[in-house]
Amino acid sequence: MSTEPPAAGAETSATPPYRLPRTGIGTDTHAFAPGRELWVAGLRWEGYEVGLEGHSDADVVAHAACNALFSAAGLGDLGAHFGTGRPEWAGAPGVKLLAEAARIVRAAGFEIGNVAVQVVGPFPKIGKRREEAQELLSATVGAPVSVSGATTDGLGFPGREEGLTAVATALVY
Ligand SMILES: Nc1ccn([C@@H]2O[C@H](COP(=O)(O)O)[C@@H](O)[C@H]2O)c(=O)n1
Ligand SMILES: C[C@@]1(CO)OP(=O)(O)OP(=O)(O)OC[C@H]1O
């Protein structure tokens, strides 16, 4: 590894057009609410008395993945592209926002390496439908999407079953 500074004008990873792959991070949190369908990771989860409250279907996995993609591409965040003031996104399924986020990232000149998302909360049990969720979200993004789950051991608002959070990373190049 050279310790010499780059020659004047030499292209480095710190200069446009930033040719190295870029990673991004995203989260999303929504409260549980009665009378809503529970949509998480693009899937409808039956048998629960609550869904997630939001302007769209509040799919925290899809939203965190959108935020991670926009973060990796330096294109802002969910609200910058799908603001709650825009009626066309009212009730929108998470996979619709995710497909649009992937289109926006590619339109900006990037290709998508992969996305990884983890749900933080006691339910729904992502592991029971992991393959189904990964196949759907990977087809939606056009790149591998991995989905996992973790609880908070009863701690905090997820442990009190007040809401759900998802954390995502994305790689673009
Ligand atoms: N929403 C969730 C939460 C957890 N899992 C699975 O349970 C395992 C144990 O979770 P802890 O975080 O309490 O250790 C976890 O590794 C997942 O396999 C899940 O599927 N969905
Ligand atoms: C998705 C949008 C738009 O419908 O609203 P919500 O469904 O409330 O979800 P949020 O995670 O708050 O992101 C903001 C908005 O872009």
C-alpha cells in the first residue's frame, strides 16, 4: 500500500465519480394499531389483531430498505421521495415504494449489489416466511435482499409490543 499522496489530479476513492462501491444504512419505525392489516417484508401476516400505522401500509422492512438504498446512492431518504403530503402514496404497498426506490437509484447511474434488512421486534416471526419474503423483495429490487429478525428480549417499545423497527444496509456500485 503506497504511503505517497496521490499525484495531483489523480482519481481516488474520495474524488468524483466515486468509482468504489458505496454502502448505505436505513431504518424505519411504526407503531402498532388495531384495525390495520399487518404488512411486513412485502407479506400480509394473518392472525394478528394489529397492523402498523402509517400513510402507506407502513411496511417497516420495505421502508428501511428504501432508506438504505437512497443512503447508499446519496439520494436522501424516504420522505424526500415519497412524502406523506403526496396522495398517490396513501396506502401504498411497501413493495411499490421499494420498486420505485430501486428504479430511482438505477436512474441515478448505480447498480444495486444487495440489501440486508433485520426486523427488531417479537412478531411477526420473520424466520417462518424468510424464503418467501426474500424471494419477493429480491424480485422487487432486482438484486439479493436478505431478511432476518431479532427481539429486544422484552425491552423497550418493541418488547412492550408498541411498535416495530427495521434496520437495513444496502450496497450500490
Ligand atoms: N421478529 C422476529 C424475531 C426473532 N426471530 C427469530 O428468533 C430468534 C431469536 O431472537 P432473539 O433476538 O430473541 O435472539 C432470531 O434469531 C430469529 O431467528 C424471528 O424470526 N422474527
Ligand atoms: C412512506 C410515507 C409516504 O407514504 O409515509 P409512511 O407510510 O407514514 O411511512 P414513513 O416511514 O413515515 O415514511 C414517510 C413517507 O414517505
